[in-house]
Amino acid sequence: GRLNADNARFLLLAVLILLYMLCGAAVFSAIELPTEREAKERWEERLENFTRRHNLSRAELRGFLREYEEANVAGIRVDDIRPRWDFTGAFYFVGTVVSTIGFGMTTPVTVGGKIFLIFYGLIGCAGTILFFNLFLERLITVIAFVMKSCHERQLRRKGVLPHSSRRGSGTSEVDSLAGWKPSVYYVMLILCVASLIISCCASAMYTPIEGWSYFDSLYFCFVAFSTIGFGDLVSSQNIKYESQGLYRFGNFVFILMGVCCIYSLFNVISIVIKQSINWILKKLSCKCCHRCQRRLFRSRRNVVMPGNVRGQRNISIETDAVNESDTDGRRLSGEMISMKDFLASNKVSLAIMQKQLSETANGYPRQMSCNSKQNGFSGGVGALAIMNNRLAETSVDR
């Protein structure tokens, strides 16, 4: 049933994520480990030269460095930087909290600050996720509307739709576009281009002002916009900038727009991953079904094998993965069946036909188009549900 199918998708996704993590760990270890060893050797050599030059013991010097590490956690740096906990610094900090970026360059050190952060982050993160979901819903609505308008223009150029048709003026245009909805791949391409444009523009601002290379600026944009937030590069940390107020406002706008676009892009990519998992499971189930059918046909006696077996059915959400029964096997093989067996084997199809006739009689002929394209995940959860619902709604309503 549906539960077994969902469990299979969950297990397959868990295995794929684990394999993806193992491959990523192997690649990063091969790339970064030699550089880490070289840096450690250089540091040990410098530490040895420093202790010999100033006649210090290694234990005293290491104790001093540990004290500096504690000061570094509290926000003290060798170079002069702006205060971490003035109002602008605190506002930047709460922005990294509610957006779940969490750079880590500023953290509360008092017990009261840590307790307040727990409750503050609980409400703030939930509210920001809600904002991202609402932004995603409106963004998908706009993208789908634009894509549907372009699709209508293409149909008019090909002569499928009359040029004189207008919204509400007739049913030909509605009937021609009733089953159409925007492709998730086009939506993903649009969000990729938008995220790339925002990242390139933001990097062009960070490179001269922060003194980073353009590649480092692009790296910072991805880490910040994706809310990974390593904290190795953090913007707006110096004491003074040229046009400081304008720069901080631009920094806030770029981070907000980037996080919204990358969040939407991640949800679209997750839908593509869903489809890939469904495709893999479908291929695996098809092989198993063909083997079972061959065993079923071989086990029957006095039966004439048909020349062409019926093609695979498209199971909609109403049928919900109905399996072939023994009566179906006899019908495929050419055996005579009774009317009772025929009605029992086709009760789902008859129920769907009755529902469609009832909806047509009551003036709702197009309700099925919104749900007929649902896949095995049945709409998804959270942002995935918003993506699927909006893509389905915009395929019928404008």
C-alpha cells in the first residue's frame, strides 16, 4: 500500500544521502587534509623558533595562546574591529539567528544571553521559516503565471488558440490549457539564474569593500545564502567603511534576497530528487512485476496466452496503487470471467467514472486536473506542499 511505498522511498533516500555524505567526506579529506598537515608543520616550526628566540618554555607559551583563544571566543581580535554587541552588531547577530545562518563570529557568553537565545531563536526561526514559505508561494505564483502566459502565446502562434480569445470569453482556451502546468525544470532554471545574478552582483560589492577576491566573495554568498554559515568569511565586520550606511543596507538586502532565492531553489531541487527516487523505484517495481506476471502465466493451465499484454496503467491518486487481482490475470490471459468478477475488478474505475460524471453534471469538470499529476509523495510537506499545490493551482486558475 501507500505506507510500504513511502517507507521504500524513505529508505532509498536515506541510503542515497548516506552514500552522498561518504563520497563528499572522501573528496574533502583528499583535498583538504594535505593542506592541514602542512599548516600544522609550519605552526610547530614557528612555535619552536619563537620559544627559542625569547627563551620561553613551550608550556608557558601554550598557556598564553589558550587565554587568547578564550578572548577570541568573546569577540576580541588582534586587529581593531567594531564592537560585537553594540546595537548594529546585535542586530546583525539576531539576523543570523532567525535566518538560521549562524556565522559563529558572535555568540552569547553569559548564562542570561544563552537562555534568552533559546526562546528567542525558537520563535524567530519558526517565524522566518513561515516567511520563506509565504515568499516561496508568491514566487511560484508569479513564475507560473509568466510561464503560462508565454505558453499561451506559443499556442496562439501555432494556431492552436484563436487570437481573439480572452479570459472568460470562451471555453476553448481553458480546455486547451486545463491539463498544462509549468515544468519544474523550467522553474529550477529560472531560480538558478536569479540566484546566480544576485550572487554575482553581491560579489561585485563585497570584493572592493571587504578586500576579498571575487571567488571568495562568491564562496561567501553561497555559504551565507544557503544558511550554512561557516563563519570563516563574514561581511560588515570592520570598524569603518566608505559609505558605511549604504553598504550595510546593501548587505542586508543582498543577504535577504539571496536567502529567499536559494531557499526556493533548494525546494525545487528537492522535488527533482523526489521524481528521481520515484523513477528508480518505478524501474525496480516494473522488473519485479514482470517477473511475477511471467510466473503467473506459466502456472496457469488450459489458457491461451495473449499476443500483446496490456500496457502499464497510470495509477492516479484516487486509485492509490491498486494491485492486479486474480481476475485481472484471467482477463489478461483470455479466460472467460463472470459479470460479478468483472464488476469487482473494475469497481475503482467505475467509481472514478461515476465521480467524473457527477462533477460534470454539477459544473465542476476540471477538479481532477489538479490532483491527477500528484506523484507518490502525495503533495509533500511544508515548502514541498506549497510548491506542488501552487504549480497545480496555476495550471487551471490564473
